Amino acid sequence: MGGSQDPTSDSSEDPTDKMSVVLEGEVDRMLADGKGNRFVDDFARQWLQLHRLGMFAPDKGIYPTYDSWLEASMRSEPIEYFREMFVKNLSVDGFIDSNWTMANPRLCQFYGLPEPKTDGFHQVSLKPEDHRGGLLTMGAVLGLTSDGTRHRPVHRGVWLSEAIFGKTPPPPPANVPAIEPNPPESPKATIRQKLEAHATNANCAACHAKIDPLGLVWDNYDAIGQWRTHEKVAAGTGKDPLVNPAGAMPDGRAFKDATEFKRLLLEDRDKFARAFIEHLCTYGLRRVLTFDDQEGLKAIEAEAKKTGYRVKDIVRAVALSELTRKR
């Protein structure tokens, strides 16, 4: 009969599927409009701990070229870099290494790059001899893990462990003596050499073995992120000592410098991508992740891996995940 319906067809629509389509549309709309800028600004600052930059004002006697414009430019670089990665939906590999950065005239001057003809931030090409590329060699990251007079390898190692590997090392034991300045009558020694002596303390050795190589690899960069081959030591006899950035990853893989270290990090892209996803989920859920979240994290990771861990795709996967829906 004309009004009958094919019993094999089902005109009803699954409400869950309909809700998913609506949610996907809303997420895509939000990712495309200007509101994404607020996310970029807030998340980048939180993830990279940029609030710490400038907590220890660099000593003007040691770093006379450091000024408020440079500090503001440094703070903006990783945010603008993240924005570029997000907008262009680039792979997370670019956070570890790249042949470009986002810089303004002040940063170009500081890094020794050709100065642009226009103000503001724009993409700048990098060469191997520039010793830059990715987040880890930016002035902001190197500066926020230093104090006003010297670089601090242990703090750099802790930052990298937290931001890149998503693991917070245990706090140091109580009453651990600080590293003393170089005595005027002794040969000039690098902070690395002093740390190696410091780490012979049985209470410190285990943690230092894991953390120190992650920070010492950046010893070619001083407290404000300037490239150098020798460590400037104020007191002591003899010439300023040569920097040694070599070391080994926690699993034993050796590296001779920051370039090789970044290559090893890229071999561990699944681990870094997982840590990046965890940071995004912590930001989005506004809470510390728990064991119960692990299955949800694995699902996001699997979805993000399908497209090569591209930044906007990862953000989208987090926004559409069961973890976010159950928040």
C-alpha cells in the first residue's frame, strides 16, 4: 500500500549521533574564530610557565643589553610561535625543533638574525649556525629557568621534565647546600663541574643523574639565552672554561650537544605528544589528571596520531573527547 513503510528502514535518528554532530560543529566553529586566540595566550603561558620570566631581574652589570623591550619580546615569542603552530595545524615536532621562529626586530637583534623591515612578530627563517629552533632554545625558556646572574642547569632540567615529558621530579632533600661561587684563588670551573661534585652526595645522586643531563645540554646558552662556547666565570684563575653540553638520556642514549638531544626527543614523539595532551587536558578540565583518566587519554592519543599529531587536531580531539564531555 502507498502509505506503508519499508520495515528494514529506520527514519529515526540516534540522538547521540545528532548531539555529536552538533558538538563537532560547535568545536570547529570555536577553533576557527578569534576566540581561539584567548586559548592560545592562556594555555601557552600556563604550559610553558612563562609567568616565571623576569622573576629574577638579570644583573645589568653582567647583561647590559637586557631591557624591558627584550623581556616583553621574549615572553611573546613562544606564544606567537604556538599561535602559528595552532593556526597552521603543524605537527608537534615543531615544538622540539624547527627551521623558523616568530620574532620581532628586538629579538632578531638579540639572536643575531637579519633585522626585518617591519615591526611586530612575523615568521623568521633559521639556519643551523643560528643555534635556535623550537621552544627549547628560545630566550624566554632559557631565561625563566635562570636567575639574575647565571644559568641554572637543574632548574632547566626540571622545567624540561615537566613541560616536555609531563613528569614532575621529586623535591630536593632538606638542607642540601647551595653551589658556592668560584673561589678567587682556584682555577675557574663551570657550573657543570660543581654540580658533578655536588651530586656525589648519596641523597642527591639518583635525582641528579636523571635531571642534570636534561639541563646541562643547554649550557651553550647563558642566563638570558645568549649563545656561547665558553662559560664566563667572574672569579678564579685561568681562562673561562669551555662549555660541555654532552650527556645521556635517562634510558642511556648519548648526545653530544643540543642538536643531537633534540633529535633524540623527536624519536620519542609519542611520549612528548602524550605529555602535550595531558597538559591540554589539565588545562581544559581545570584539575589534576588521575588514574581513572588514563583510558580517555589513550583514546585522544590514538585519534591525534591518525593525523600525525597536528596541534589543532589534538586540541579538537581533546575538546570532543569523553573526558571533556564528562567534565
